[in-house]
Amino acid sequence: MNKKTIFLEGFRDGIPIGLGYFAVSFSLGIVARNAGLNAIQGFFASFFCVASAGEYALFTSIQSAATFLEIAIITLVVNARYLLMSCSLSQKFSPDAGLLSRLLVGFGVTDEIFGISFGRRGQLEPFYNYGAIAVAVPLWSIGTSLGIIAGNFLPVRVVSALSVALYGMFLAIIIPPAKRSLTIAVAVTVSFAASYACTLIPFVKELSGGTRTIILTILISAICAILKPLPQETENE
């Protein structure tokens, strides 16, 4: 399969993700506007920080007049889980994949793009990620800009309703592999239950959502790897 075909496959799979991002970033645009950003500034902020929680922390920090160092640290902590996702995806690359390809794929890693990338069988071709990023990131950035321009003219309930599309899309990513594998289905169910429990447990609930995600991801994936390792032939495939 040539690189153009792989790129177009990623672009196709990235369209529903981009549409979901467009709706969600609309509400982020309202937060950005309250922080004093104009449409162009909001566009580039979203382009270089493709993360809803990270951008929310960014915009609220700007609104509270935080220093550059404080903003950098807060954004790094909130987005730390993407470091884990990038390292995980790098294990699926061919050994021939260069550093630049790995950096570009890491730049565009999000929960949903990670989901469709990791769901592909065999080695991961960077051009698949390029295709998904090429549609998802621009729509995310444009949505933020339009949210800044027109968000305040829309009822709050309408903007909140648009955000539901992203959760539905994420379910569409995890349900098919869960139906094919009992191990994945159990892991997903345990992840949901553990994530909810962590919002109730003292001290743990005080941690940021990103930190809790990192801890749960490492623990649950490690337990699954120990109790239910992949057969050698599946791993080679």
C-alpha cells in the first residue's frame, strides 16, 4: 500500500474526529474570548495545543494573569498523558521511521487519534497519522476561532450540546475492539469504574484528570500485560 493511499485512509478516519473537535472547540472559543484572545490568537493557540483540557488550563491561566512559566508548567502537567501515548505509539512504528516522523506524529497525538492509530493492525505508518492530523487539527483550530467570534451569540445550552458529539465519537472508537476481544472489554469496563472511583477516593480525587489518567493507564495496562499477554504470533503481526 503506497503512502498516498495510507494518507487518504487516515484523512477519512480523521473526518469524524475533526467534526467532533470542531464542535468541542467552539465552547473553548468562548473561554478564550473571556481571556481576551482574538480569533487569530485562538486559532494558533489551538493549532499548537491540540487538547481540550490543556487549552482550558491555558486560557483560564491567561485570564488570571499567570506568568509564562506558570502557564508552561500547568499546560505540561495537564497534557502529560500524551507523552505516554506517544511512547506507546512509537512501539508500533517500523524501525525505519525517522525522528522527524516520530515528532510529527507525537505533535498530533490526541485521545481519539491515538485510538484509531493503535487500532490498526500491524506496524503503524506515519502517513496514516498525517492524514488524520491534516483534517482534525485545522477543524479544531477553526472551531476555536469561530467560537471566539460567534460563541457569545449562541445559547449556552446549544454550545454544551455540541460537546456531546466528542464523547459519542470516542465510544465509537473503543466499542468495536472491545466487541472483538473479551480482554479489551474487561479492561475498558475496569477503566471506566476505576476512573469514576478515583473521583471519590480522598487525596486521589485532588489529582488532576490528566495525572489520574496516566496512573490508571500504567496500572491497568501493566496488569493486562501480565495476566493476559499477547500470543507471540499476534505480537509479531
